[in-house]
Amino acid sequence: MRKWWLMLMLALPSLPAAADLQGLTFITEEYPPYNYRQADRLEGHSIELLERIFAETDTPLSRDDVLFYPWARGYDTALSEPGTVLFSTTRTEQREHLFEWVGPIATDRVTLIARRDSEIQLSRMQDVIAGGYRIAVIREDIGAQRLQEAGVPEHQIHTAISSVSALRMLERGRVDLWAYGEDVAFWLMQEEGLPTSHYAPVLTISESDLYYALHRDTDAELVARMQEALDRLRERGVVREILGGTIAFNTEEYPPYNYLDEQGSVVGSSTTALRTALEAAGLSAEFRLLPWARAYTEAQLRERHCVYSTTRTPEREHMFTWIGPLVSSTWAAFALEESSIDAESLSELTELRVGSFREDAVGQYATRRGVPIIKASAERENINRLRSGVIDVWVTGEQTADYLAKEAGLALRRLFEFNRVDLYLACHPSIPDHFSAGLQRALDEMNADAEALQ
């Protein structure tokens, strides 16, 4: 019996001790989209990934067991108290020997952000010092550390108590610049209801990976176990899925905004705007052209699916996460050039056969104003229906009518204009917050640059 017990004890160290992770204290802060608090619940990529690590290692912990501290307090705690884990933490040379590291989680770019109307232009850190610019930072944040390393004088650095406080300092002109994670900063602007187009990154001061930072005296076996769990999750594609994965951008044949070219690629002005914004934001998506009703329904019902070019209406507002605007559209009524129809408003079309297509906002708008609509399955069909006399009038976007009529060699007469709208990308609410925030910011910057050139 004693021999059996001795053999068991010798075997125990080789058994998985994943539950030992339960002895660690996990600390995070407000740093969206990686970790943040929403309605008293912790959310974000790092939070979701940590829960998957818990599950992978059979650790009976959840996001409810994570402590939420201001960054400086969490940083000091992780430095001084054994058994603590701080995230999401930028791994730098200065910090390398202070912690044990598990990661990477994601790549974070820290920039100096200015108000656009300040017209501040910087090419190097020396310009910051020479200009005497006042800079908002968070104590012990990577932005503050980078400025100190670069020799920026203390009188130029203004410490804020929180990221929102730093943002308000910049908004109100109490500082000239804000040193912070670029994606996080613009996320917060949207959360606080500030137009992201009013701000611009003017100098990148750090581009590093984010990690889980463990107290330097943490058992090496625990560090390895946590890292191995993360590596397995990465191999299975879980990390990519949490950080964004594949997003489907569905659209329809609706030139000149979106349509297929001769090579079968999705093109058009809205498509170009989205592809440019995705590249600027370092994001990707899969573009697909479908019948409008199917594209629209998929964005309603399927996670990680979007549809464009979509009119943003009160009826649709709560159904999607909206990104844009991409382009603008003028709605008008059209008849054949030789037609004797003469109308100046929608109210004059109630006795005529008026064409639109399924789920189209133009036709829905006209229907609400008492105009009976004959629906086609696709917009392009209305050209032939008008030519063959199936419909008398076609209500659609002016640019679309011009494009399709020219393509078909059909002369149209514009009767009247009845609305002007912006067209958007409409996404299922499951779309990752960092994705929508990053894409929106890129579009805002594109629109701001376009306005500046006008």
C-alpha cells in the first residue's frame, strides 16, 4: 500500500495543474476594444480571449473574476504583488524585465492625436519638443513612457486621470495633443459622441504588441501553461475569430455604386470607398454580389454580415450597426423620353404603374406616400419593364437611372426629384466593435480630406 502511495505522489507533478491558474489575480482597465466595461460587464477581445484560456486550461474562472482598476493602479499592483496579471499591456524594452509575458494578443499603434482645426503637422519627436505642445497622457501608459524616453520636457506633459478625461482635455483645447492608442482613442470619441473627423493622428510614437503581463516572480510553469493554451487557440483560429475573422460585405447590382465588372469583380463608387477605408484601417472583408433581398436579409440574420449601399431609415435604424456615409444619392422619378406623362410630385403618380424593386428604400418611401409600387426582383429589370410598357414611371436613384439607361441605350426623361439621402454599410450587430470603429474612422478621415479639397 505504501509503495502504491509513493508511486502516486511521484506521478502527481506530471499531471496537468491547470487549476493553478485560479491562484492568479487578473487585472484590467478601460482600453477598448481590447478590455472595457459596459453595463457593469467586462467586454473586449482580451476578455474574450482570457475566458477561452480559462476554458482551455480547465480553470474555474470567468470575466466576473477579473478586477477592473485605473491603469496606473493596476500597473503598480502588477509590479508589486506576486500572482497578479495585468492586461492588455504593451511589451517594450523598458518593461521587458519587469514582467513575465503571455501573448501576443494584438498589435497596438500609439500616436499623437490633434484636433484637425489646430493644423498641427509633425514629422519627428523633435518637432513636438520644439513646438512646446501640451500633451495629455495617462500615468504609466505606454504613451507617457515613450514621451519620457524621447526627452519631452515634463512641463509639456499633462497627466489625465482617465482616457475620457484626456479626450475632453483635447476637445476643450486644454492640451494640443493626446498620446494614446489610436484605435482606442477614436473608439472613445464615438462612444462620447464626438465627430472623429474633427481629429487626426499626426505622429506615430509606438507600434508594439499587447500581452498579458504577469508579475515577474510568477511560477514559470504557470506562464508556460497559459502561453501554450493561447498558442493552441491561435492554431485553431480562435484568436483570429475574436479579433475580427472574415466579415462578409454583401451588395447588389446597383451601378454606379456597386456592380460587377467584366472580370467578375465587385466594383463601383461605394465599393471603392469601402476598399480604400479597409486598407487605411488595416482591415479586410469578403465582397459578394447577391440579389438585393438576399443580401439585405443576410445582414439582418447572419452574424458578421453587412450590406451596402443601404439607405439609413428610421425603420431600419435599430436593425444594424451603421458605418458611413459612403456616397450620396438623389431620388427621382423617370419616364421614357417619348412619354406624355407630366408629373411634379409623388402625389401625381398614384394612378400610374410605378416600378421599384424588393426591399428597396426608394420604393418603400414612395409606398408610404400613397404610390402603388410594382416590384421587380432587381433594379436592372426596371429598364426593360419601362421599355416594354409594363410600368409607366420608374423611381430610383438618379445616378443609377443615368448609368443603366446609358448602358441599355434608352432615353429617359427626369420628371422630378423627391429626396436626397446618404448610403451606408449596414452590418449585423455582431460585427466586432473594433472593426466598425476602425472602418468608421477611416471613412471619416477620407470624407474630411475630400471636404478640405473642395
